[in-house]
Amino acid sequence: MNRFKTPLRFLLSAFIITAGTLHFVTPMPFVRIVPAILPEPLALVYISGFFEILGGLGLFFAPLRQAAAWGLIALFIAVFPANINMAVNRICLDGLPCDPLLFWLRLPLQGVLMGWAGWFTRP
């Protein structure tokens, strides 16, 4: 399994950096899923995008890898309420299928992402 660790780290990095970049390029879909109880949704989207990019880049560098992985796990936990909000309130986003089942299936994906990042917390 270790022979796949480097390619899968690069894949996670690319995925996370792309997602973080989208927070800046097209922030409004992300703003729409921020729970209404949270202040300054646009600022939260930019902050989470910044930390996604930072975490994705950190996975490339051995001295930063473990801290970046732990940071990504924390970030996945922090954005989980937005995913719950999307599922509970059936918030449809342009260009994505608007199927409530898919909204709920997306929730366990956060656990998969946490486990994937968690793999890189170990040397």
C-alpha cells in the first residue's frame, strides 16, 4: 500500500488545491451552503479556501506534511456543517445534480477525506 502513498498524496493535494482555488474563483456556491447562523459567509469561504490551498501545498513538502494533514482534517471537520446544511435544506448548486440522496451521500465523503489526509499524519 505504501507504493501508492505518494501518488495518492499528490492526488489529494491536487483535489484540495483545486477546491480551494474554486473558493476564490466562484465563491457564491460555497457561500450558499454556509449555515445562516454563521457570520460573514463570504469571508468564511475565502478563509476556508485559503486553508485548503495551504494544506494542499503543505502535503508536497516533507517537513510540513504532517502539520498540513492535521490541518486538512481540522478543515474537513470545520466545513462539515456546510455539507449538513446543504443536505438538510436541499440546496441545489448550478452544474451539480440536485438529488437529495447525493447530498446525504456526500456527508460520509468527509470521513473518507479525513481518513485520506490522516494517512499522511504518519511518517
